[in-house]
Amino acid sequence: MRTKLIDLHTGGSENIIDITAECRDFTSETGGDGLLHVFVPHATAGVAIMELGAGSDEDLLAALRDLLPADDRWRHRHGSPGHGRDHVMPAMIPPYATIPVISGRPELGTWQSIAIVDLNVDNPRRNVRLSFLTSPVDGAGW
């Protein structure tokens, strides 16, 4: 298994960050087949496979604001007002995704991208762990 940690600056606002290019660069180094596992080791961020641009990312943020308002209803209360919702969000958008890779290329659909979803305005830095598991034919084994 190959692994790499990437550092992201998500800023001080709700954000969706496209990491598709970083994922493609990482898997293309091998040229092999396998699985790309993307994991964000934070309690308030998630990984989404979705169309970006064209308004979908703003639609997702708006939907999360509707579902998880940043108000005082949350029992988890440290940080910015409504921060408790940031800790609930990964139950809806999990902190991981696994993507098949063929000949070093993530097999995404035409409009699919790999994105980090971060509602936490208190933490502007995120790490993302990329792990590439190659098939036994490629020599590394499972």
C-alpha cells in the first residue's frame, strides 16, 4: 500500500475543496490497478463524490445549512455558534471514500469529482490521507 498525506487550507468559511487532481496525480505514479481510499482524519469534515462547479457545491452547502443550522440547538457547544452541527455532518457525509483505479486513473463518472466538505469555520487547515491499495497482479498484494 502506498500512502500520502496532503495538507489543505479550507479557510475560515464553509467550504468544498476539489481534490480530484491531487488524487489523479497520486494514483498515476503507479500506472496500476487497485483502490484509492481517501480519508479525512477530522471529526468535522467529510469526503464527497459529486459534480462540482455548475452550482452543485453551493447547492450542497445550502442543503447542509437547511438540515444542520448553525444555531444554539446543539448540545456540543464549544467553538463558534452552531459548531455542534459540524460534528453531526460526518454522519451524513462520511470522512472517507473508496474509488476504483484502472491503469493508474481513478474511475470516476463523467461529472464526478472528489471533494472535501468542511463546515467548520474554526479550523482552517485539514489533512487528507490518500492510500492506494494495488491488486496482487501489480505485485504489492492485498
